[in-house]
Amino acid sequence: PVDQNLEGPAIICQKDTTTLVPPGCTFRNFANGCIEIDTTALCEEDRSDTASADTFDPVTAAVIRGELENIAIEMGYKLERMAYSSIIRESRDFGTALVSANGDQLAESKQST
């Protein structure tokens, strides 16, 4: 929906990008395709009302894992299309990955060698 405040968690899949909205954050879609995400909830001291990792059911976890893998794959395709280096374009000798704020790997592209 356009011009409505919605609440995360949400995964927004568009033609050229995928956006992950964390739990507790709100977002608004604009008619021009832009997304505004309000992340002030992440800065609050008391986060007891947000979902913890042990409250997700297996189906939700599988959906989120699949979307994170798709984001990493999209990053790889974008890198391949935009690369000036023939090593990346022709031999596909590169890798892309999503990492957490701590540096833990969440997902990596499957097309990397």
C-alpha cells in the first residue's frame, strides 16, 4: 500500500532491490517507489516487546533465510553486471555475502566460485 505507515518485520521485494524491515520498525511506501524506514525503535533501551529469536516458527525462519539468500544472489548479479574487471565478468571469480553488524555471515551468493 502506498502512503500508509506499516510495521515490520517485513521483506519488501521490488524489481531492482529487496529491503528487510526489522521488527518494531515502521515503514512507508511512496508512489515514486521510495521506502522510508523509521528505525528509532532499534535505539530504545527496553526491547522486551519485540520478538526474540526463539519465538520464530520454522516456516518464518525458512522464509527469512530464503529471502536473505536471494538478497546475496541479487548482489552477485549486480556486481557481475556492473564490473569493469574481465575477471569478474567472464570468469565469475568473486563472491558476495550478507553479514551482521558483528561480522557473522548470514548468507552468501551461490554463483560465486
